[in-house]
Amino acid sequence: MQEKAKSIIAIIIVMAVLYCALPLFYETFNYYPPMKEDTPYRRTVQIWNTLTNQRVTLDTEIPLIPVNQLPVYQGKSSSNTLNVSFINSSKSYNKSYTEEIYFLVSDTGVAESRFNLTDGSAALEPKQIVSFKTAGLNDSGNYIIQQVKNRNFVTQKGKLPMFSLGRIRITDVKFVYFNGFDTYPYRYEGQTTYYPAWKVMVETSNYGDEVLMIKAFQ
């Protein structure tokens, strides 16, 4: 009986030591340098992320969205992803650019918009207006990290990883329009809906390089 009690006490001591040492393990087993990492505060979340290798490191700058609201478009284009340019002056707005969508910005709103769809696509029409709750740079970075951890994304290749991405380093982020949220995983001919989105380039320990598409609004 006394030996059993000693064993139980030893197990409790070992568990207490492991619990206290968890932050050290959390940093030691970091796959990428913790430059701008969203480190969980709660120990249970740290344990889960360590066991599943679900680590997210933000190693790039987040583009600033200079407006609070943007339209969701419906139409047809040969491209699933449309690049976006925000322009502050009317003179620059009338010049030629390589992006597919241009927004003329006035204060914090869109004064005018135009398209550069050269593939004979049907005109895109605004379907609804969405507001951004994460306009700040820090807010956008935290939002992207959280969406990656919660698996609220689709890949640009049209596939969702069956398992955890593992340890993740975000290497580049672009603001685009993407039509794969509603049509995934199906493909059909006809009009689709283009949503404001973050195009997130990542390096993962389980799948290598991936491109993740995340809705830019909640």
C-alpha cells in the first residue's frame, strides 16, 4: 500500500514538472523562428498545438486595406483569382495597370471601381457590400493566423489537406478577389461569386509549400 502511494505521488510530481516545463518545450520544438508568432495563452491550447504540430509563424508584412467596405462581385472569368489595386488619385486611376480590379479610394471608401478583364469574361456586378472588422495591420495578421489554425480556408489548387498542415510559416500575403469559396469542391460553368480574400503563401512541415485562400471578412 505504501509503495502504491509512493508511485502515485511520483506520477503527480512528474505531471506537475511537465506542466510547468511546457512553455520551454513549446519554444524548443518551434519549427520556425518565433518572429511574430501567436503564442496561445492557455496551457491546454499549447498542449494541443504541440501534440498536433499546429504552429503558425507570421514572417511577412500584411498589406493595408485603405477602405472599410468592399463589394462582393458576381460574374464569370477564366481566372479564379483577381488581383486588386487601390489608387488614391484620379490621374493614376486612368492609367493602365496589370491588375484585374481597380478601386479609386476617397477617404476610407471606394469612390469608383473598374475592371481589366481581357479574356472576354462577362462583366462582374456587385452583389453585396461587406464590412471589414480587421482593418488594422495587427488585427489582419491575428485574423489570418486564427483562420489558418481553425482551418477556415481553401487551397488555390482546389484541395483541402486531409490532416493538419503541421508547423506553418506564412511567407507572403496578398489581397485579392477569389471565387473558390462557394464553388469548392465542385466546378461548374456559369457565374460565380468573387469575395475579397487573403492569398496566403505558406511553408508547412506536413505538405510543403501551399497557397491558402481566406475570406478577408468575418
